[in-house]
Amino acid sequence: MATDSLAVGQRSLGDPAVGYPLWPPLTEGCPRTSTASVSYPVEVDYAYERVPDGLFGSPEATTARHGLDRWAPLLPPLAAPGLGEGGTPLVGLGGGVLVKDESRNPTWSHKDRLNRCTVSAALACGAPGVVVASSGNHGASAAAYAARAGLRCVVLTSPQPPPAVVSFLHAYGAEVLPVPVEARRPLMRRVHEEYGLHPVSSLTPTHTGHPFGAEGYKTVAYEIFGEVGVPAAVFVPTGYGELLFGVAKGFAEIRRLGLASAVPRLFSCEPAAGGPLAAAVRRGLPAVTVPVGPTDAYSIACQVGGYRGVRAIGDSGGEALLVADTELDEARRELARAGLWTELSAAAGLAGLRQYGADRFDGPVVCVSTSSGFKDIAVGTLRVPPPAPDWPTVRRRLESAPGS
């Protein structure tokens, strides 16, 4: 429902006084406030005074009840058809801890919320397709939404992408180009310039990303608010900080509309092997680049951060946390015991909470889990030899299994 959008323009995060028209999307950030070393993103601005009464009521109170269409007034124009993204459940772990399970989205990750908005921008701009640099979730999601919209999709992925992601990409008809990480951004720019494909991931030295993309992540906050109100805190797996910023902006809008008097504290949870956002917060800088050591949390192992994450932490009174792979593995095991199978990176929110301590909060705490365990590189590499088909062998196997 593209016509339902109340989006009126783009505003610089580097200087809120600097505004731009809504079109075209500024995919390289704010040209007036960015410098050679720091790229400041822009965000979408809305006619908040025109938000319809009852938008945050029950789904039955709205005319657009499915997927992101329900929130169309507070999103950029949704020109591309959806796939039923959003509406993911909150699963309780006990002790006031809730997990927002984003693996229930159409391509099994939170990226579907972003790509409904970015592919809509490509379609509205008249682009023949999209180009994306991604090691996993983002590429699979962009390919699905491009296919749904009838657009071409080129994915610049890592030399050894997860097997499940490769299957996704080929199934959707995407053109897959495995290239070294350092080559992705310049090649994406070249594809964009020579073929007119709309870039749906970042083109800038420090991360800006697509200005419409993070808007889709606001709906995570809207859905949490609809179920539990304003939680005490939200713990978010963090790479470039787009999801973190989207959740922060969603709750800020809820407060702005007079529906709540406070926002939750936001906690970014990055792999300890890198952590550009934690480094930027610690140094008081808008964005930094850091070396990245070995980690299996490949989805959020980023060298460079962006100003969006710094803003989200500062505006919410939150903190930037670093979690080790051992903590991620334990958190993933805890989620599995609760019936949730996640990618290692997706367990970062719960790992951050367990490190910080749930008993430090008065009220519910939400951990966002971003993606299914199918996305991990190790999937498909484990082989368990079949037991001999006799009862003594089967019984020995069962009695030696964990939990028997």
C-alpha cells in the first residue's frame, strides 16, 4: 500500500537541521555533513501529526493487517509486494526474558523487514534490479524480494558462503559472484554505475546503508510494544547497527506519538573479535574501523561501524557489549533447549544479556534473535554414522546420549 505512507523527506543524522526530499534515496549518506573519514546516514522523516488513531491498536483496527503493510503510514512507500514479513513471536525463557524470534520471517531472518523497504525503493525508482554485498542473510532476503518484484538481483558474496544461503540465492534466480571481502564495495559501486542496479547495502567507508532499510526494522519495536509495552531493555545482535537503530527509532516514535513516556535501554552485542561500535562508543567517536580476529559469528563480524549505532546507544542510555564465541555458543545452546535453533550470530542478544545479568532490570527484557540455524556455515558438514540395526547397539547409543 504505497499510497498510505506519511514519509515526507530525508533528514541527516549528522545535523538534524539538514533535510532533503524523499526521492531519490540517498544511498551514500548525507552529502553535506559527511567527510572523507566519516559518512553520516540519513533517516526518513514523517508527517507524525497525521498518523491515524488506532495504528497501534489491535490488527483488526487497521485496514492493512498483514506483514509490514500494517505499519505503512510510518514506513517509506511500500511499492514492492510483500512476503508476509513481520509478526514474529515473542518466546518466553522464564525470569522475564523474552526472545523476539526473527527466524520466522519468509527467508528466516530479520533482513526481510529491511528488504521489503529497499526493494520497494528500487522499484519506485525504476531501477532494473538490485545489487547487494552480503555473506548470508541480507543477500538471500534481497534475492527473494527482488524475485517477488520481478527485478534482477546481483549478490556479491564471500568466497565460501553458507550452503543454505547458496541454495536460497540460486533458487531465487540471483546472479551470485563470490569475491573477497575487500572487493565487494568497489565492485558493487561499479555494478550500480554501469548497470543501473539499485544498491541495497552500504557504499560508504563508514557504514550508512540504505536510508529506507532501517525503517523496516522499526516494526520490531512496534510489535514488541504491542505485546508487552515498553520493556526495560532490548539486547540486539549488532554488526553495522542498522537493526539496533531501527529498534531505537521505533520506540522513540512510540514515545513521540504519546503512547509511552519512556524508551527501553538498548544494548548492542558484537563479537569480541571485532566490535567497531563498542570501540566508537568507548572513544566518543561517530564511527571507527577495527581489525577483526577469528570468530564463527560471521554475520556480525564487521570491521567498520556506523553512526546509527552510536546514536541508538546514546539516545536510549544503553551500552555496547562484546561477547566471546564461547558465550555465543552457550547462548545458542540455551535457545536450543527452549526449542529455538539459531545461527550463532543470532544468539548474541541472549549472550549479551547473560553477560550483563537479567537481575539488573526491573521489568521484561527482550533479546532479538535474528536468524535460523540453517544459515550457519557448519550446517551440512556434520555426519553421524548410523548405528548397526540391532537392539543392543541402538540401546547403547540411546543410553550414552546427553540427557538420557
